[in-house]
Amino acid sequence: MAKLNYHYKIVCRPLVYVLLLLFPLAGEAQIRRQVQAPAQENGDFGTKFFDDLRSLFGRLQQSELDRAFQRANPIRCSDLVGQTGEWKEVAFLNDDRKLGDWHFDNIEEVKRDPVAFLFSGTCRGEDGPIRVATSFPIQESSQKFQDGKIPFSKIEINHNDPVSALFDRATGAYTFELPYVYAERKNGTDDVYTLTPPRTTSKPEPGIAIEFRCKALSDADLTYRFLLCRNRLVDRDTRTQDQRRRRSVGSGAYFILSDGREASSTVKLHFGDETAAAEPERTPQPAKAPVSTWQAAPSDARLTVIADAEFRLKFNSETWKGRIDTPQLLTEGSLSKFISASVPVRGKEYCVWRPGLPAQVNQLLDAANESFGFSLGFRKDLQSATSSIFEIQGDNGVIVATLQCFFPQSQTPADLTLTRWISIVGRNIELDVRSR
């Protein structure tokens, strides 16, 4: 049985809960920084917020959590990325109540918790693909603070690279996977994992990812916005995905997230005789959206900056016709059929095109097609080069193809510029960004 010590709280007790056993996956890059001092009061997470949280937490404690999750509402893209886009963990529950439930009690606890989920991107509709970056403290650094050896500002945290978050129409949830999982210790026959690195030298455990499925919690009694996120461990190794796995007792772990902001609502007031003729309601006309156009991205732009913008890839129909539905290798501006033996010599930069759904991939050659979404992430582990991974999603959120580009001489994604990328793909692919 695998257990996950998911969150080593600075202001709350440690949490341990049971989840599924996991399998191989390459860990992605992380940047370690010191945590900033707690922010000053900014109007969010007001006094009534904690009344809402205690009421919501009490109701969920008495509920069957799977049913509560099923009844929760879809969350809109604009709600996730709006304002600052930062959401905090404010409570935890587990199907197995013996494994611990908790919630924050005051604003100082929220401020002193460095764990954060930062949603970003441009909404292509209210269920469009976006990205989410996460931050978690390093346990040995947190322990030094608790022991009084360092001030709060010296706590080190991992700022993890963003991952794609896609809307699942079947369940109404935004879904994403975090591969930043660490082996913590052995507890008898249990495997224990955590999203908080035990030490500054800790490396992500190969093969382990945690899936988040998030939906909105809202009703007439709640003033603030909350997300209910169901967690489970997943196998991202295609060699074992077909094997059936038995759910462990207590594998249903749930976090409540909030951005501390009040939910918007519409209130209709009536005065005087309800039977009297009333003046028709006037619906304010929405302001015109600014005109947006596509233009070529600046050649000196960094790929990490482009990843946070709205962008698209354009494929040269002359070179891709008859090829786009099969794996291809790009290097030094040339395009050729990809086979394992065709990987360039050591140290050479290259890209690999991997189509997933040939019928949809061919539509990428239609210059007027606007039905695809594009996202960009980065990967770096001990055995492989730094790489950028472009994912192309259909209008149903399914990934139809990926373009992974390898940069053997780079130690961090911050080094990657569009100029270097163009030197690999040449005229075969163009990258445009949306301007307003």
C-alpha cells in the first residue's frame, strides 16, 4: 500500500493519507527560492471567509466525499485565472477520517503557508486549456524555522514549472497532473510519498504523479469562492497503464482551495406593489472587446515568457503535407521521418514531432483553423537534456500531438530563446503570439 505525506504544514500538523501505488515517470525541473515574508492585509480572506470555511468544512465532514464532488459545479476558466490567479490550500479531508482532516482558522495561518497554486493563461472560452504553477516548502528548511534556527523569510520553497490544466467535459472538472513527487521514508510495508521535498538535495521520484480534479463549491450560504480538488496517484508509464489497479482504503483525498475573493452574484430587488407594472430591466451593454491579432513572436523572446502568453504554431503545408500524421525529426531547419536510430549526435539540438490523432492533426495544415489550443511546458531530469514540450489540444481538450525540443547544452529553461528554437525548426513551423 502506498501512502502520501502530502503537505508538511508550517502552521498545521503533518498530513498522511493512503493513495494508489505508483510507477515510473521522469521528474520535471524545479527552481528553489526563498519564501517571501507574509503579505499585508489586502482585503482578501476577510472575517466572514473563515465563517464560510468552517461551515463548509463541517458539512463536508458529514458527507460522502465522492458524492459531494460529483454534485459540485464546474469552475470557469475566467474564475481560475482572474485577478491574481493564486489559490491557497485552506482545508483537507480524507475518506478515511483517521488519516486526518484540518482547516485554517485565521488569515495569519493562510499568509504563513507558502503552498500556492497559480493559474495563468488566456481563456479560449470558459473551458479552454490553461496552466498551473505550484509552490511547496522544503521540509528541512521548514523544520529549521519551527525550531527557531532561521526566520520565516529564510524558508526555502520549490517553485515548480507550470503544467497544463484541461477541462474534462465528462465530469465538469479542470484536471492537471503534478510530477513533483518525492519518496520520503518507508513505514513498515507502506511506501510514503510527498509533494514537499524532504531536503534541498531531494530529487523527484521517477514514475510518480498526482492528479488533481477541481470543481467549484458554491451555494446560497457561501460568500467566498472555493474549489474542491480530488487527488489520486496515477501511472503515466504507458507500459503499465492497461494493468488494473485496486483502490486502497482512504485513497480519496480532497483539498479545498480558495483565492479568498467573494463570489459574484446577481440580486433582484422588488419595491412596492409586486402586481404593479414595472419598468423593464435595462441590461447594460457589454464593453467591446479589444481587437486582437496574431503576429510573429519576437525572435529574442524567451520560451518561458511565451509559455504564459496566448500563442499558436503554424505548420508549413508545403513541407508537412503527407508527413504531419507520422512522427518527424527536426534539426538545423530540416524535416525527416523520425525513427529511434535517427536521433542526432550527442550535444545537438533537435525536436521530435509525435502525432496522436492523425485525423485531427491533418487539420493543422488549414491556416484558417482556430479549433486548437496550444500550451508549452518544460522538463529536466538527471538523465536527459532540458526540453520544451508543446502540446496541441483539440476543442474537446484531448491532446492530438506534441512537439518536444531538446537542448542538451542548457541547464535551465530560462536559457531557451525563440531564436534557438527557430534554428532547429527553420521554416517548417512558425510561432505566433496574440497581440491586443
